[in-house]
Amino acid sequence: MEQNHNMLRGISENGGIVFYGVDSTEMVREMERLHKTSAVTTAALGRLLTAASMMGIMLKSTQDSITVQIKGGGPAGRLLAVSDGTGNVKGYVEHPIVELPSREDGHLNVGAAVGKDGTLDVIRDLGLREPYVGQVPLTTGEIAEDITTYFAISEQIPTVCALGVLVDTDLSVRCAGGFIVQLLPGATEREIDHLEKNIKAMPSVTTMLEEGKSVQDMLSMALDGFQPDILDSYHVCYRCDCSMARVAKMLHSLGKKEVEKLRDEDPIAEVNCQFCDKVYRVDLNDLLEKWPSCDEKMPQEKS
């Protein structure tokens, strides 16, 4: 695994088990810097971004994208993570500041912040006319278990997902990461038992990262006895792809009458990117002057 690569995809020698693992520390630090999240929301959105990044690597084309959304009814509100086909992610949490007492075991109470009265939605944009949408009810709101449930129900793939974000007392992110292990058809009962024992014996993701273990070490531990090979390694990060062109396209999609109405209220529109907090100032008179001759709504670009 190359020095600056923080994500890998591995497979057991017989091809029956696939492993995805990522050290998402830098990614989650960047998210916390942009969104100024409280400890429990850093952990919640950090876990979702970590999972979405690995799910992005699972996409067949680098042009595809995947959106993972959680609406659990908790005080954090809606959580959203979007990954491109190379595992780079951007995310959003409706209420970035949530203060809750820790759980009895001392861990941040992510489940209470997210809530479990709702759904996990996975939207895959594969360049087709309609995106593929999968939805499952939330099981715990702790995110890793909900991702596991999604794969089991919606994709029918037996999956283990482990995610962790360790937030320091000063709200900085000490470490973050995760792994997803999936069984492909044909795995024997013996292999399944062996894999379960391996994963049960592993410490938490944040404990492993705190001890200086790498993603490759996680692969070796999870697939101990399966002679795993590394298929690919990647560098993934938090990356927002907003631009003035995308903002103009979004405004066009509202239709000319709506933009004229906005212009009459204020000729300069301020549009805030929910993923990176960048502010775009758009001169609506200028936009209307250059409006396409056909007065139809332009198709809206998908995020």
C-alpha cells in the first residue's frame, strides 16, 4: 500500500470474501473544520462519510456517485454523505451542534443524536435516466449497524461494517476509520465461522488506529487465515465540487419567472453551499440577460 494511500480493497485467496478499509482521519477533520460540529455530530457524520467513501469505491465507474442519507428523527436532523466513484466525499448535517450526555460506557451517544425512528436511503447515480434507490428502516442510528442492515436487506449481501470516530476533549478528531467485509456467494459455513471469530477478536477501529495500526493491519486481522491479497489502494479525502457554473444551473432550474421574482427582492443572490459553506454571489440581472432563449427549465444537475 502506497505511503499516502488511506483506503484499500482486498480479497481472500479463494475470492469468497472482499474487504474495504479506510483511515478517514483527515477526511473527518476537514468535515469538522468546515461544519464546526459538536463532538457527537462529528462522530455521526464522520461515520457516515467513512461508510459512503467505501461504498463509492464499490461503484463500477468513477463517473458514478452514491448518496447515503439518514433521517432518524433525532436532534441532529438529516445527515447526508455523497461519494464519487473514486471514494472522495462531501457531507452535511442539518443541526451541527448537538449536546447529549455520553452513554453509560463513556462513548458518544450517536444513536440518540441520529435517532432510529426513520430510514437509511442509498441513492446510486449510475448515469442512467433514473437513479437506483434503496431504503431500509434504521435499526440503531449508530450507523455501522444500519449500513450492515442495508446490505443484508436491500442488496442481499452478508456484510460486516465497523466504523469509528474518536473525538478529543477539545473537539478535534483524533482518528477515524472503518472497514466493510462482504461475503460473496459460495462461502462455506466453516469460512463464515472463521471470519466471524476473526472480526469478534478485533479491537474497535479507533483503538486499532490509536495503537498505530494501518488499514493493511485491519485487513490482515479480519482475513487472518484466508491469505488475503490487496487488489487496489487509493487516496480518498473530503472534496466539495461546488462551482459558480453549478449554482447558475441550479438557479436556471427554478425557471425564469422564479428568478425574476428573486431579482425583484434583491438583484444579488447569495447562495450558500451546504457541503463546504462557500458563499456564491450571483448577479440575477446578469443571469437573466444571458437566459437561454427557450423559456423552459433546464435539467437540474445532480449533486
